Amino acid sequence: MGLDVLPDIQACVPDFPFNLTRVGVTGVKKLIKIERGGDERPVVLISDFEVFVDLPSDRKGANLSRNFEAIDEVLEDAINRPVYVIEELCGEIAKRLLARHEYATRAEVKM
């Protein structure tokens, strides 16, 4: 008795191909600790993320769980090294999004 493998619908060619400039998720809440240097206490923020990538016309959809994984990876790394600039954190998430969505040519991260 063989197992049937479901097709990867997101990777299929759509019936009506067109490019999408922003597919992603909004309202992703995460706790962020920003160091201030010296003897100052860090700033702890409850941050609301929006993350997007572009979707080429030859794909039917995007695997959006990769967006959550990219955010979690970067924040996990931030626990091991101090974060001083929010823009660097967002930039690193954008880089990871592009690495995880190999078809994407642009990524956008808002915090």
C-alpha cells in the first residue's frame, strides 16, 4: 500500500500568471530586547512585524511558514548577541526571507 504524495500547490504554475509584489504575513508579535550600551538598561519592546516577499508569475503561492521561521531564527540569534539597532535586526530578517524564498527577488520587513 503506497502513500500518495500531495503536490506542492504553491510551486505550481497558476492558470492566470501575474507577478505579485507583496505576499506575506502581518500582526506577528514578538518580544525584542534592544541594548543601549554602557550602564543603561536595555529597552524591551513587544514588536509587531509585517514581512513580505515578491511572488513571480510562474508560482501559484508562497510557503508563508518560512516567514515565521526567518523571524524566529533572527530573534534566536539576537539572544546570543546584543542588538543595538532595530534596522539591523529587520535587515537580517529580510536576508533570511530571501534565502528561504529562493524565487523571491525582494523582501520587506516592517517592525
